[in-house]
Amino acid sequence: MKKNVYVYLLLLPGLIILLLFLAAPLFSTVFRTFQGNEGLTLAKYIAFFKDSYNRGVYIRTLKLALLTTLIAVILGFPTSYYISRLSRRARGLYIIFAVFPLLTSPVVRSFSWMVILGKNGILNSILLKLNLIEEPLRLLYNEFSIVIGLVYLFLPLMIMSLVGVMENIDEDLIEAAESLGATRREVFIRVIFPLSIPGLIVGSVLVFTGSITAYTTPQLLGGSNTTVLATLIYQNAMSLFDWDTASVVATIMILTTVFVTFLINKLSSRLNA
Amino acid sequence: MFALLVYLFLIIPLIIITGAAFGTDEYLRFPPQGFSLKWLANIFEVEMFVRTFKISLEIAVLGTVLALLVGIPAAYGLSRYDFVGKNFLQGFFLSPVLVPGIVFGFSLLNFLIIKYEMPVYTSLLIGHTVIIMPYIIRVISSSLENFDYSIEEAAISLGASKVKTFFVIVLPNITSGVIAAFILAFINSFNNVPVSIFLTGPGISTLPIQMMSYVEYYFDPTIAALSVVLMVMTIILMFIIEKTLGLSYFAK
């Protein structure tokens, strides 16, 4: 690695763009939330959390994100383990089918669930035909449809994070444990799980923070009773023109994602120690 | 078995949407009744789809080119040299991916359009350039990791200038990385919703935003047909990524 002062010149154009168009706008948004008539104040945050509607939105966002992460782990963990033990070729095929949804427009992915869960959607017509229900169920525009949409959106991310770590688990380790008399269950709990933790951490952080900040899915699959932080920012800014509240929600969203990332990382270093 | 079920969950919605795009009915259903291409043709009848498709394409290409122009030198500097504050700057260049899109979009509206009265189109382009930057830096850096810098030093010791060496030796060796970075950045810009949604104005909107407002009012198979077009586009771009970067890049 060489030392060179001119290296800063290479970085300069990018730095200027990021300072002017990322750091400055974000700072301006965060700063205005603390601005009061007489200096800095937390008044806007106190007012925000005093409102039970806002508190409800915040709690709902966290709840849905937690639920999404849990389901993604439950579905993703065994799937990823299965994929990681496959031959190179077969693994590649599974990876293609996980990456494809990942690169497909979130609008398309959310829309596909509108087609499935809608009042005249596929699920309802199947259930009606089988005479399991008499009237179409309301499956769309509620918390249920948001969670399905979010799991659908982020499951590939969880799978990719886990496969990346699990495929490096040495087959010999598993065989060694088995030949020493460990049951499959014990192998899973004492060998595979501990070695997969790094992937689990990365996947969970990505899914959880992604769910907290997702806009498209709750906008398309949620209803007026299921506002989350992201849709609350949009409503305040574009429908109510309440820029202060929108900025407060935006800041809360940033702080929450930073805090959660910090917390999960802290937890993981505890587990590893 | 379990893995197969999970994968059915991932794939079936996309199959359903494809099936629904080719039906003859006026509303979405699956399995579709009959076969017709009229919804595919109908995409081109909706003027806003055609126009916003062009805008999305323009923004994605221009934004990616801009991000490459500033991103390639930055990635080169970050992986080639050692300097004070290197770790911090590396983090800073990747930071746009950590900022929630909806927060960033709102902040740009607030700061660029309202405060500094910048045109909507310019702001949209800037927003996309910024969110694309981390993808460029990451992919280019990882392909520079595989580059043997002794070749570069050989060229310089033989009398080539640093700039010439970069263009004649380094850049041709990371072409596949540049292509992969371009495609990844393009996809992320083209599909973006949360940043774009705040940066639309009279006559300026992107395709995903237009699709979102369309499904609020209409529920016919036009969107399904459009989804199929986008999925075909994704498949082609994925093919290029596989040939350049390798799809296993995503499992890291």
C-alpha cells in the first residue's frame, strides 16, 4: 500500500457530492427538529409522542418489523442450510432464484400480492370454490398483508446473508461431530447454529432496518389504519404539509435504525465472547 | 422439502402476475381466461407509462454515468493508497446505502427544491447519483482487489505517466467490474421508489411512481403486463451480472 497526498484529489469530487447532497440535506432535516423559538429544544419530540396516534404508528412499525424478521429467520434458516450443503451447481440455481426477486422492482413484488390477496383475488376465489368460506375474506390493506409483503420483499436478503456464511462451514466439522456420537439435533445446535451467527446477525439487521424504513410495500398493501413510519413521513410532508412533523418522524427513523444496528451488533459480540 | 416450499413462496407470485398479464378479462384473475396480448399493447396506449419509462431510463443512465465518473477514481484511491482517515472515508462513501431512502428523498425535497429552488429534474438526478454511489464503489473496489498492482508499477517504471497507466493498464483490467457496477447501479436507480416519490413535479415522474399511482385507481392487467416487461429486463441484466461479476457476489 503506497502513501500519497494526491489520493485526496481522487476522492474529492465524490466527497463534495456526498457532503453537499447527502450530509447537508440530512443535517438540515435533523437540525430543524431541535430548533425552537429560543434555541434548541425537544418540544417537537414531546409533542409527537404525546399524540397517541403517532405512538401507535411507531409501535406498529416496530412490531411489524420484528414479526417480519422473525418469520424471515424461521423460513430462511433451514432453507439456507439446505442450499449451503448442495453441490456448487445446484446452489447456483437456488441463488439465481433468490437474486431474481431481489432485483425485481418492489412495486411489482408488492403488486403481485395485491393480485393474490385482493377481494376478487386468487386466494379468495380458491377458498370460495372449495366452499371453505362463504364471503371473500378481507386479506388486503391490513397488518397481515404488510407482513406478508415485507417477508416476501426481504426473505431473499436473509437467505443470501445466511448462505454466504453457511457455505463456509466445513463439512468435516459436521462429520467429526457425528462420528463422535452427536445426534443431528446436537450437531445443529452446537455446531451449525453457532457458526451461522454472523450471517444471522447481518441478515437480521438488514431485514429489520429494511422493514422499519420500507415505503412501497406498506403504501400498496397497507390501508388507512395501518400507517407506519415511512408512510407517516409521506403523509405529513405531501398531504398535510407539516414539514416539522415529517422531519421529526424522519429523525426518529434514523435514530431507531442506528440504535437497532448498534444493539444487534453489541448482542452478537456478547454471544461471540 | 421445506426449502422447496419456501422457494415456491418466492416464485409463485411472479408466475401468477405473468399469467394474469396475458388473460382476456378486464380485471386481474388467475388462471387467466383465454390468451391475449392486448394488455401488453395497452402499456403503450397509456401515455404516462411511455413518458415515465423514458425519464426512468434517462435518470438511471445519467445517474450511473455520473456516479461512475466520481466513483471510479474514489474506489481506486481507496483501494490503492493508504492515508489518514481512510477507514472513515470508506465508510462515508458507502453511507448512502444506510440512510433510509424515504428520509433521504424527503430531505432532498426540503433542501434542494424548497430551500435552494433547484429544478425537480436536477434534484431527481442528484438523488439517484448519490444512492447509486455505494454500489459503484463496492463493486469497483472488489474488482480492484483482484488486480495485480505490480503490472501498474511496471508500466510506470517503463516511463508511462500515472494517468496514462490508469487508462491503458488499470481500467481495461477492471472492465467487467465496471460493467457489473453499471448494471447494479442502473437496476437500483430504475427500481427506486422512496427517493423519487418526493422528487416529482409537473410532467416529471418515474415509472415505479407512475405504476404506484396507477394501481390506486385501476386494477386491470396493464400493470401485470408492465411487470412482465420489467421482469424480462431484470433477467437480461442478471445474465450480464452473472457473466461479469458472478451472482454469488450477492451471497457475501
